[in-house]
Amino acid sequence: MATKKFTILHSNDMHGDFLAELGGKPGEMIGGLALLSAYINKVRSEEKNVFYVVSGDMVQGSLIDTEYKGISTIEIMNYLAPDIVALGNHEFDYGLPHLLFLEKMANFPIVNANLYIKTYHKRLMNPYKIINKDGFDILFTGIITDKVIDSIDQDKLIGSFVNLEEASAEVGKICNAYKNDDIDLTILLTHIGIDSDQELAKLLKPEWGVDLIIGGHPHTFLKKPVVVNNIPIVQAGTSTNQVGRFDIVVDDDTNSIVDYQWQLIPITNDIVKPDQQLLDFIDKFKKEVDDKYSAVLTKLSTKLTHPAREIETSLGNLVADAFADSSGVDIAFVGSGSIRVKEMGPLVTLNDLMCCFPYNDTLIRYSITGTQLKKIFTHIMRSENRTGEGECYQVSAGVKAVYSDKLDSLTINSKPVTDDSLFTICLQGFHANNAVPYLNLTEFKETKVISTSAQDVLIEYLRSHQNLRSLVDNRLVYTKS
């Protein structure tokens, strides 16, 4: 039996997490690309056959990334030199043309099998990459989350095979066309979430020979691989505070994994020292951003937090209240995923705000009925939407929605919502464009574009409101039936 050992390091949902943070122990630093680079370099020097792969969402989430629209991220990732990267939904945040520009900047291959130019039925990206390492051929392909369709909804030329059956068929096409007896290992890089990864694995035919699924999107931390249809599935949480590590043994005769070990490695200064050259390179971007965004906007009464997207948070309430106040609506809905930090304050600089809320979207006012409002809350509060893969919302003051296995009650300013009552709501443009899947809202009347810049609204609101206090005050209540 001819076997060979490979080490696969993998990240996902890095979100421009360039800088190390204080850890739990005195003097401990954790994460940041300089420490991650040092660990990757260490493993590359210790092991003969090493891959470093990324399963989507390199960009969006830090001010350095936002300021340079992902260009800084690609330049820094070129330094890390991943062997291969798959697309995530946030790679599309700066628009499809800009993504194609970033792809040309990258010194590493970016793969995706199921994003198409519809008119020509031609894939937008390279669908696969075969890498030969130490005489073994490894095939990589990528599958994207259906949220990409939301992000490029305005571009009617672009489409995708996004449901799981279609996605599995695309994997089959790649394997049938390019996987031959010389392919020793087949790895699927996904950005569809751990639950969807498991469903996808069930649909993959054994003859296609997919050996591993390395995923991303819901920021899931695993203690061990989930094995479905004999395929190990892993993710590495989020940010650069850790990296996944697969040590696998591959049989050249059977083109299969005969042994493997997987672990989630914390990236701290206890195991490596920062890659100083990369640290210096990142500092050039950081200095420019710090000089521009160091101005103090406001002082909050207390630190505000946003620990999870699926629950009401004090920071989410602040943002929703600011939008409601500025737009003069009855209810403002804020996509929980728009808030990109776990906490903010008490002192808030422009840098802090831009890191917290990097999406410079429009704000639009709509008129809807009580019946439609009930449909919205029934849809966004349902349990299957709160798994880490759904689209959740923060809402403005005056709302109280109580949900068990159904919407039990909904009041606005202590008055029950009746079917024929009328309300004004504020939505971010992205969520308005995707009102059907996200809000179950099919017919509604736009009354006014409140602002072309949600960031401007927040900046001016904070500047004019000092010592703000925001609490979790039971706007969204979940009870057992």
C-alpha cells in the first residue's frame, strides 16, 4: 500500500481580522494574521506536504478591509499564500465587478463551481483546481451559499445553482469530468453552513469520491469532525483566533483517506511569535486608517454588547433606535449581521463605529398593514430562522413581539397590532431587495428613500446624542409553548 501524509490547515470567515487581541491570560495575544502566518510558516517548515485553504469570507468586518474595499485583504492574503480559496457571500459585498478585480489581484486560485453567467451558461469563476504535491494529485472545488444570490440580486445576468440538489449536481459534474484514476484526494470547500454541509454530504454519490468537506458561513466551532456519508465535515469557527488542522494519510492505490486526525488550533503567542514582516506590512494600512478615523464620536453611558445575532442586544437596539429616530417610522428593522462587533463603548471613535457597522447601505421607508407586520415577525422569529444560518433582526423601541411556536402577541407602543392598522417601517436597501426570503414580505409601498448612507445617519446620531443608554428591554421575547 503506497500512502502519503498531508497536513491541511484551514480557515473560514476571517472577515479582515488582521490584528491580534488580548487573550485570557496575562500577556497572551491571540489571533491576527501575523500570528497565523507564523503558525502556517512553522507547520510548513515541520511537515513535508502542507496545504493552507480558506472556505470563504476573507473580507468585510474590519475597518482596514472596508477602507480599501478588500484590496488590503488580498494583498495581505498574498503574503500568507494560501494554496486555494473558495468564495463566501461577503466576497460580493463590494459588488461583482470589484470581486472580479480582487480575483485578478490574488496570487492564489479562487474556485467556485455553481456561480454562472446565465445568458451563456458559463461559470463565472474557475470551478476547480488540481494541485500536485509530492506526486499526489488533489482536486479542490467550491460551493457558495445561496446568500450570494441576495447580494447580486440586481445583476440579472448572474445566477447560480444554489439549492442542495443543484449544488450536489455541480459537484458531480466536476468530479465526473475531471476526477480520474490519477486524482488521489477530492476536497470540497463550501460556504453554506454546517447543517447544509451535512445535507449536501448525504446527496453526494460515493462514485464521485469526495473525501473531505471544509466549510464556513455560520461561524461554527466544532470539537471533532461531523461524519456524514463517510465524509468528514469541519469548520474553523470565525476570525483568525484559531485554525483547523487535518493530518491525513492517503492511499495512492484506493485514492482514499486511510487515517486522519483533526484539531482546532488556538493561534496564540504561546506557540509562535508574530511574523514581523507581515506585522510591519499590516501596520502601514493600520496607521493610515488610525490617522483618518481616530476622532471621538460620542461617549455612551455603558458598554453595549452584541453577543449573538439571534437575540435582542443592547447594541442592536441602539442602531435600530437611531434609524427609527432619523427616519420617523413606527418600526426600524436592522439586519443583525450588519453589526460586526461583539461590543462597543463607552468611548466610541469613528473607527469603532465603522468596525461595528461597515455597510454603507440606503435606508428606505415603507408603508405596510398590520397583517403584513405580523407576517414579518412570524417569519423572522421562527425557530428554524435562529440556527445561525437565518437572517435575524434587531428592532426599534416600542415593539414587543412574543413568540412560542407561533406569534403569540405583537404590540407597538403598548397597543395591539390589528390587521387593518397601518405602519411605517424602515429597511436597509439590501434587506428591502430581499424582502421575500428574509421578511416574507411580498407587497409593500415605498414612501421615501430616507438616506443613501446608513453610516452617515449613525455618525450624526451619535455625535448629537451623548451619554446614550441602551438596554435589552424585551422587544423580542421567546417563550416555550
